[in-house]
Amino acid sequence: MNIIVRYYVKSTLLHVLVISVGFAMVMGTFEVIDKLDKIVKFSPSFNDMARFWAFVTPKYFKYLLPMSILMATLMVFGQASRYNELIAYKAAGGRLKKLFIPFIVIAIMLSAVDFSVDEYVSSRFNLEANNLLYKIKNKRNRLLYKTADIWFMEKKNMIVNANFYVPDQKTLYFVTVFITKENAITEIIKGRVCQWDGAQWVIKDGVRYGTEKLTTGSFSSIPLGEFTAIDVYEENELIADEMPFSELYKYNKRLKAAGYNNQKSLVDMYAKLAYPFTCLVMMLLGIAISSRFKMGSGLINAGIAIVISLLYWIAYAMAISFGYSGMFGPLFAPLIIPIMFAAAGFIMYKEMPE
């Protein structure tokens, strides 16, 4: 890698790091402020709010990394175009396509970084953020654990285990309820489904076992009261936000095995694979634009990056919405916009004037 390429790579990566981390911190602060008016009546401590900010910031890094790549590319190569550095490079015998090949490789690597942030950091931190909000509001831990299935302690005398939960249907499937008394299990209730009827959760079509007198009996329905531990899912928090791709894949696999096909959950799963490639899309667009046009100042280039990113996100959100509604297939919905923008960027890159 010659000295010119090293200089541009170093400058671009530095811009990407500063812009993505800076914007993520700002957006995390905005979310704290947005939540503050809803939880201030519960008197959260400064430490709790600082932890919440730390938990929600990584998800904004994941979402904003592609825009940061576009902005960094336009700023670095926009300045190079503005001061005729690219013309001088071509005059010295350099070829722009060859110059930009390392940046395509870097974009692919950053796509992997974006996916890894969601898989190993963002999703798990979102779960911690939701748990913290629940603790602030209810003054106790949510006590909801997602291992191979879901466990939570709803009351001191009730432990609930469910195979999986479908928030859109407000239904828990293959449920076992353990009723305890003085640290001993006195009754076990097993049912195929447990649904919210508008007032309380009701377990249906199952068997109840009395462990004290060793009794067994079937039932059609038993009211269980409220399950506040899973209320966080009803507060505009998507189950996909708390689950990395690997867990969401297993979740959908189990849904399918049980005979259910949740369109929204499938779209969310494929979106976790498709969105990171936005990093490559934005790099292609940034390279193509800055090499073709005489760019302006840094602020103008940043503004262009924001406009392009907004147009991309609006189109992407519409495609995802069509996927949720069933108008698009679950795989097609999150892929169509990245493919269209990538095709446009690739064509512009291929026809780049040398």
C-alpha cells in the first residue's frame, strides 16, 4: 500500500471512528432525555441514568456506522477533489479504481464490525436497558431470562416457564407454571398456550398436578392474573432488539417447528443480516460521488451525506414495513433497498472517469 493510499485510509478511518462514536453518544443522550419525562416520577438515580445511557448507545453506533462511512468518505475525498488532489494523482499515472479498492475491502470489514456489534454487544445491552427500565419503574428486577426458552418469576409464589413468546399475538406457547409455598412446589400447571384476554393472562388446554396430594386433572382454562415481567415488550420495544441474529434464528426455527410463521420476526431476522451491508453501499456511493463531482466544504459534504442517508433509511423503513404487512417476502424486504443502492453505487464506480 503506497503512501497516498495509507494517508487516505488513515484519514477515512479516523473520520469514521470520530463521527460514528460522536453521533452514537449524542443519540444515546437524546434517548435518555426522551425517557426521562416518563420515568422521572420514579426518582431514578444518576447512576441508573448513566447506566441506561451506556446500554442504549451501542445500538446507535450500529445504525449510524453506515452514515458515518458515507460522511467520512465524502469529507476526505471531497476535500481531495476540491483541492485537485485526485486530478494530480491521475496526472501522475495513478488509477482511481485501483486507489479505491482498499476502501471497498475496508467497507466489507466494517460491515462485519457492524454485524458483530449487534450480535455481541447491542442486542445484549438492549436487554440490560429494558431490565433497568423495569427495575426503575417497579423497584424490583424484571426476572425474565431467555435461555433456550423463557423463565420469569411473576410473584413470590409463581415461576413461569414458556417455550417462546409471540408479542404480536400476546401469547406464550407451551407454558409451565410452578406454584410454590414455603420454598416448596405445591402445584404444577402445564398448558399449550397462555393468552392475554384483555384483563389477565389465561392458560388453556392443559393439565394441573398437585404435588402435595399427588393429584392430576385436566382443565380448559385457568386465570393467572397479570404478568408484568414481559410488559416491556408492549412498550414499543421489539423482541428483535433484545436478540442477536443467532438467537432470533433459533426463535424462528422453533416457531416454525411449532407450526407458526411469524412474518414480522422473520423480517427482523433477515434485516440483521442485510443492514450491515449498508456500510458497503455507503462506501460505494461516497467514492462514486466524490470522484465525479467537485465537492464543497466539509459542512456541505456532511449535509449531502445526511440527506442521502435519510433517503436510504426512509426507503429501507418502507421496505421493512411492506415486509411486516406481507406485501414483500421476509427475505426480499430487507434486501431490496441495499441491493438497489449498491447497484447504483457499483455502476457509478464502474463508470468512474479515469
